[in-house]
Amino acid sequence: MGFGLPLRGDLAGVEPYGAVMPPAAVRLNVNENPYAPPPQVRRELSDAVAHLAGELNRYPDQEFLALRGALAEYLGREADAPWLTARHMWAGNGSNEVMLHVFQAFGGPGRTAMSLDPTYSMYPHYARDTHTGWVTAPRRSDFRLDLPAALETIDSAKPSIVLLASPNNPTGTALQLDEVEALAQATLRPDGQAQAVVVIDEAYAEFRRPGTPSAVPLVAQYPHLAVTRTMSKAFAWAGVRLGYMAASAELTDALRLVRLPYHLSALTQAAGLVALRQADALLAAVAQLRQARDQLVRDLQRRINPATGRNLDVAESDANFVLFGRFADRHAMWEQMAGLGVAVRETGPDGWLRVSVGTPQDNAAFLTALDQAMEAQQPPAMSSTPPPTGGS
Ligand SMILES: Cc1ncc(COP(=O)(O)O)c(C=O)c1O
């Protein structure tokens, strides 16, 4: 900047959001699925795009009803909510866009959105970009919801949006259903009107451990509750940019007020339909990634940080990444590992790093680089001869 452009004051000096991408061979910093879509999915996508190419002079279906119907069918099966229909579904260019739609419709000047700290670092950007106030309630030290603190913040800040990630990024922590219900109840006024919309961001839900619930079934009971999902993670479709939401028809209709015309391209809609027809093939690696995640947690827990002589701290994870630490200088660790060809993410509370689950080779390379980086952080061994004193 510096050309005298009339940039908004609150954007002056701000860095654009995005992971630092070191030129590392092993990319474990943005929680992607490491497995490329299999050949039959690629073929079906090519055929769908070839078919569509002859109609690209026309705008796409702005209500994307075929895609919404297919999303309802998939999510109804995955999250045990067979009553979901197209009218309950919404979609955007990534779940990021869906959540921005929520802020556009339910936030704005004089209003406040609330989340828990730590959480996904994009959330305050939606608030900033829609001139919505932003508050957080602290999580417990094990990163679980601190319900009294959250209820207290709802009471004092009176948010119109409560946005919670489950499993949370960067900690991997999921919410229990009674916790989601407590928040849904706390945002209802005595007259039954909603003070806030409650959005549960389940971007990583397909990776959840057995017994960890999805909040989707609660949508039937709470018209002010929405659950967002994405094709960027488990579906291995990050390049497509397709995220979606399940909520009451009233809530999805509100988002239709703020979306741009034809915001989902015909190509995106077609790619989404292909992914849903091929869901089994695309999701085939999820079970393996879950196991690899659990193994990575154990491998990390076993490790001793030579700087402290203690085992590493490792957060329990229901996602496809693991938060671990704590390091006196996490940036130095990050840099050291990047230099060894492994990109992890410097995010979350001070001292912690986050690693995405990769292929077995990626995970092995990560552990080797981690061990070397921890060794390199050691101060040089003390010499047994005392250093000379005084001198020039
Ligand atoms: C918690 C969480 N929500 C949402 C997203 C956004 O995903 P997308 O916009 O690709 O759907 C991410 C991406 O990393 C995330 O970590």
C-alpha cells in the first residue's frame, strides 16, 4: 500500500490470511487429505465437465437444487438425519463462504459474534469484514468447552452469532451434544425467539472418533442451529471449493438474501454432484487417516522433548490433524522442520504446533524431522572446563 488509496482504516497494515507455504516436499500444514481423488472419480468429473461445456454460455441454477438435494441425502445418511431435504441445505465456495453468508445475514454494525479461544483463525476475519463485533470465551486447559464461561459470555456480550468449531481447529476437540444443546437453549429468549444463530462448524466431522457425535440431528429441534461441513477435508476435494450447511429452511432462506448472484458456478455444482455420487470412493481413505491420526497421537505422546526432559503435550484429536508442543521457541522448531522438508503449522496457543495427518511416508518423515529439530534446539553441551574469566 502507500499509493494513497482510500483503504478502510481497519485494513491498513493488515497481512492477507493464509498459511506460510515453505517449499517443503511434505506438506502437512493446511489439513488437506493427502490422497488424490482415484481414477474413476477423475474420469467421471472429466465427463461431467465435457458435457457441461456446451452450456457454459448460460448462468447456472442459482438455487442449485440438484446439489442441495444430493447434499441432504449424503448428510442425512452420514449424520443420521434422514429427514434432511434440499430446503435445509445451503452451499458456498468453501464453508468459509457459507460462514461469511451467516455473518452477512446475522451480523453487522452494532452486533457481536462469539466463539471460543483458541479456534480457527479465519473467524475474526468474517467479523471484521462484516463490521461485526468479536468476542471469545476461553476454553478449558484441555481445550474442551468451559460451559460456565461460554454462558457468561453469551449473557454479557449478547451475541447474534455463536460460531463454534467441532472438531475444533487447531486443537481437534469436539463438542458433546449436551453442550451444543446448552448453548442452543441459552440463545433462546423466554418468548421462544432466538437471540442468536448458533453455528457448529463440522469441517472435520468425518474424522471423528467412534462415540463422538455430530450436531446435525439437533437441527430438527432448533431452527436457530446450523451445522456447516466441507468437501475440502475428508472428501479430498479442497481444490473444488465447496462447503455446505444444514439448518432450518428459515435459516437457509436468510442466506439467500446475501449471496451474490449465481455464486456457485456450474462447474462447482457439477463437481459437487460427482463427489456425492462417488462419495464411497472419495471417502475411502478416511478410516485409514483416522487410524494414522490415532497412531500419530501415540507416537507424539511417547516423545521426550530434550529441552524439558518431559513428554510432549499432545491434544486429543477428532480431526485429521494433531496439536502438539510445547516448545520454548515454536517458530525455531517450525523453521527447522521446514528446512528438513516438512511443513507444519505455527498456530494455536503459544508453544504449540499443528501437524496434518499425511500418508504413512509423510508421517514418518514428519517424526524424523521433529526428532532432529528437537535435538537441534538443544543448547550446546556445557564444556567441563570453566570458561576463562576476565580477559580483554
Ligand atoms: C474449522 C474450519 N472450518 C472451516 C474451514 C474452511 O474450509 P473450506 O472453506 O475449505 O470449506 C477450515 C479450513 O481449514 C477449518 O479448519
